[in-house]
Amino acid sequence: MTLEQMITVYEPTPETVELVQNSNITLLVGISGAGKDTIKKKLLEKDGYSDITSHTTRPPRMNNNVLEQDGQEYHFISVETAQDMLVQKAFIEAKLVHGTVYGTSTDEVRRAHDQQKIAVTDIDVQGVDEYKQLSQDVIAIFILPPSFEIWRQRLMQRYESAEVFDEEWPKRRTSAVQELQQALSVPYYHFIINDELARSVQIADEIAHQGDLFNRKDDEARLVARDLLEDILAHS
């Protein structure tokens, strides 16, 4: 069985499903460069949060001229290790993105549950869907940049040169379109406009503690998400 086939048919164990259903989990989603990583780090500085560090088969990369560290941004693993974890049912969810495996392990959520903390991680929309299939109580927050122009500027800062950014742009643009379309097609996302970091962190913290309840405060941000999607589609 190929790696792609293993991920396609993957299902967590009943014990893992029960763990997710009995845990407080907040998932931060957003197009690359929207600021979800920074918001997560700020939440983790508060009491009552525990990081879910995802696993990935991609190598560490430079972010703002700083090399990612194993066990911090991700657990960096080999393809063989990922295959072993799939066989052992060690993941809550796993996916293959542009040939790279990403997944969150049961042990990461169990640690937060045992400490009676809110488990928080950044994830993509596919991963959120998989969590939601296990428990509707999982909270999903989609982080938005204030505008298309600001998003492009933030994204460019993640690359060592304009040439590298130009090479990556088509892939990032396609992923952003897919993620926004998916998030806007379902009713369970909270949207936050990341125009001022402290305010964004405060709102995310409030949502994480309130439970997955919707109110009209989400309406403005949802409209921004739709406008952003239109702007990205207009810039092919």
C-alpha cells in the first residue's frame, strides 16, 4: 500500500475518538502568512493552553531568517516514521499535502487532556474537517489578513528572495483559494481579522473559552473572507 493510500483509508482508534470528544481543542486555521502561528504562540503564553505540535515529513525551513526547530514548530520525521505511525494508529488525523505528510498524534492531545488544558494547534481545513468528524465540539478559528495587499507583503517576508517567492506564489495562491472556499462553505468556523495582534489574540482566547457558539460578531469577518477570496481569484 502506498503512503497516499495509507492516508486515504486512515481512521483513528475508538479510544482516540473518545479522547478527542472529551478534550477541549481549539484549531487555528488560515492561509499561509495570515498570522495563525503568531497567535498560537501568544495563546500558549497564557495559562491553560497546551500546544499540539504536529508531525511532518518536510525538512525544517527558514521563517523570518530563523530555522525551524524540531519539537517546536513541528516534530520533523522521516517518511518511514510516518508510515510506522499510520500502521500503529498513532495519529488523530493525517494528510498528504504537496507530497508532504502532516499529522497530529494522539499523545499530544492526551497530554493536554490530562493537564486539563485547552489543546491548541494550527492546522489546515482538511485537518479541521477530520477533527469535526470525530467531535462537533472542536472549535475552529480561521485567521484572516486585513487585505490581499497586506497578505502578499507578509507572505513575501517568509522567503529569502523575491525570486523564490515568485516560484512559490502559484502554489500558495491555489492553497489559499481552496482553504477559503472550504471554510466559507461550512457553518462552523469563527473568523478573525488579524489587523492588530493583541486584539486578535484576545478574541481567539474568548472564543476558545466560550465554546463553539456563533454570534453576529463573526459576520464582518466572514465578509472580509469573501472579499479576500475574490481579490486572490482576481490576481492569477
